[in-house]
Amino acid sequence: MENIANITSGLIVEDITIGSGTEIKSGDTVKMHYLGKLSSGEKFDSSYDRNEPFTTKIGVGQVIKGWDEGVPGMKVGGKRKLTIPPALGYGEKGIGPIPGNATLVFEIEAVDVVK
């Protein structure tokens, strides 16, 4: 792991690989591959299993706050680990296979910025 940033919100950002492509900014539409796990290591979702990256707009509330805070600054081709506290994830209630008050760990890969 290269760069580790602990954001005041409790989000932990760890750059695994620094990409060499376009830098992602808030408001960009991006294609991302991801592996989502609970802090126990149990996988709850993965775009890799579907063989198709996830496309979303970052920084505008389309995804959980941990992604909106943790994705900007990545570069295409980069890989990053986000450790997301419940307040920036799915909160007290959880959703689907994610229990309430769960800390989430996402390994994300920036595939492309859609222009």
C-alpha cells in the first residue's frame, strides 16, 4: 500500500496502485470495478462477478458517501481500498446482505472516465 489517508469523516483511503490516466473529479461519470466486503471479510457484492464495470456519477449522491468522498483524486488505471464507516455507508439500518452499523471495505479500480 502506498498512500494512506484518514479523512476526518472516518473514511480510510489506501492507494494500492496509482493510475496513469485521467484524474477523477467530483461530478465525473466513471466506470469502476469493485469488490465490496464487510469488515469480517465476507463478500457482499462484486462487479468482477458480473464481468462488467459499474458506471455512476461521483460526488452527487448517486452512491454511498464513502464513494463520493473516496473516489475523487483517483486516476484511471488506479486501484484503491476504501474502509467506510457506517455513517458513510448504509448507516444503522443496512441494506440487503449488509447489516446495520456495518463498516464496509471496497477494493475499487478506476476503469474509465466517461466524457
